[in-house]
Amino acid sequence: MGTAGKVIKCKAAVLWGINQAFSIEDIEVAPPKAKEVRVKILATGICRTDDHVIKGAIVSKFPVIVGHEAVGVVESVGEGVTTVKPGDKVIPLFLPQCRECSACCNPEGNLCIRSDLTGRGVLADGTTRFTCKGKPVQHFMNTSTFTEYTVLDESSVAKIDGAAAPEKACLIGCGFSTGYGAAVKTAKVTPGSTCVVFGLGGVGLSVIMGCKAAGASRIIGIDINKDKFQKALAVGATECISPKDSTKPISEVLSDMTGNTVQYTFEVIGRLETMVDALSSCHMNYGTSVVVGAPPSAKMLTYDPMLLFTGRTWKGCIFGGWKSRDDVPKLVTELLEEKFDLDQLITHTLPFKNINEGFELLCSGQRP
């Protein structure tokens, strides 16, 4: 492309501080350095994790370009890049895969040492590729997709089938893969089991899809917003309940409903109280509870250790346990083979300039 090696001027949604709206700004995007890739973003999803940065629940430096769930096309590559070339359709990866660190080399590991979950805000060489009004702008989770062009380390890019529709496949960059993998990879849900999903947003719906794919016979969705029940039932939940409909603790309600047979629970909200509720709600001896929702920064959790002593398993889960560069292209292929339907997870499609409206819809919990 004619822009290779040159600074690109484009539009980006810049966040200048906590609790501020996105500002659509003209920015400059520097060319990729060695082992880096510059990508033109085609479609990006909105995730609760991005909203956590706005609210200050996740630590970040400012100004910053957030967004981490997208599909794009490679515009140019830096020296030494071998896995993608200009014109390739790709998904940016907030969870890189360097294929060299201990997590990447362990068959059970996926939390690559190059991940930026602590708000470092720069690429591997310690610098940023974005400037706005003469100021450097921070990266977010190695991705920064709320911009027309972004620069990523090669380890944070997965080449995908060019036939994939960007507005659907972008969900494989975070939300769908995180939820679906929590069920099929992290929990390893077994056929005929009973599962409970706390939180019926896009990731919660993806957990339900994973439980169904794994053969669970009963999948109970839980949310205080009953408007979400219809969609949960449509993707595979067998029933839905609101904790507000009973004065009893939710763990007792679920035990009564199921005859104390809940094998798997998933917390897909990121609230400390529901993490403990989800743990309490799986069977005291053979139950497994998975923490899927990103917890708020700098918060400590208090729980009764007897909950674990009796035999329960409490598991964390990042990006559904998938090895990003290896598994994302396979998930896109399965999407094209119609192994799952991502249409159910998309409520609104908006032009980029309306990004603030998108976050208002996210926070309202509205379905169309």
C-alpha cells in the first residue's frame, strides 16, 4: 500500500480522562517498527472491559485509545514480520502469544508474558505509536481498536480466513471466545451436567452457548435484568431466574431447584459478591466455579475457606483458556462452518462516530 513507511493521519476515539466521553480526534499513527504490524480496523466491538477504563475500575494512563475486540486488514509490516503480510485479514489479540514464554510453552497455559493487563500502555519496545495534538497517546491491552489504524506487536495478531464478516468475527477477539471457552476449555463442562451462568450480557450468552455445545442438560441463567432472559433462552438456557425474586440466598434457591446437583457455575459480571455467590452455588464437593468477569482493580475478596475445603474447585479464566494465535483462526473457521451463531450476540451496529451512543446502550442493558 502507498502508505507503507509513512505516518498515517486518521480518526480515533480518544479517552482523555476518567468519566469522560470519547472524543473523536485526528491522530497520527507511526509506521510499524521491527516485529510490528499496522492494521486498518474494519469493525470493532464494545466490551464492558473498555467501560471499566472509563469508570476507573481498570487502571490506565491517559490519554488512551481503548478497544480490544476487532477485525482489521494488515496495511504494512515492520522488519522481521513473517506470520502476516499486507492485505491479510486479522484479529488483534489483547492476549498475545509469543510462543516462547513459560505460559505459551505449557499446553495448559495462555497468559503470555507479553500481555498488558496492568495498564502499561506501550508496545514491546516501551513506546507508543499514537500522537494527538502533539501529545503521545497510550495503547490499551496491546490492541487499541477504537481508531481507524492501529499498530500491534506481531505476537498480538492472528491471521484469519478472509471470508469472515468483520462485524461478526470481531466478537471472537474477546467476548465470544472468553465465554465459550470458559465452558468448553476451562470448566470442561460434561454432557448431562447442570450449569448456572451469573450475568447474561454478551459473554454470559457465550458461556451458555459453550455449555450447550458441551452437552449440558440444564443451563440456568441468572440476571437482575429480566429483559435479558429471552435472548438467553434463545441461545440455549433452559430457564432463567432473578435473584430479586426470592428472599433466600441464590445458592439455596439453586439447590432447591436442582436437588443440589449444580456441577458448574460461571460468574460473568466481575462483582466480588457474585463471585462468592457463584462459588457457593456449585456442589460443595464436586462443583466447579469459574471466574469469567474481569474483577475491579485493587479490590480484595473475603470468603469462607470451608467453601473450598469440602472439595469445590474455583478457577480463573482469561480469554476462555484459548492460545490466541493458534485458536482464534480455528474459531473463525468454525464460525464460517456455522458451528455457532454470533448474530444472537449483536444488538446494534453503529457508525464509528457514534461510539458514545454505543457505550450508553451498553450501560443501559437495552436489547433492540
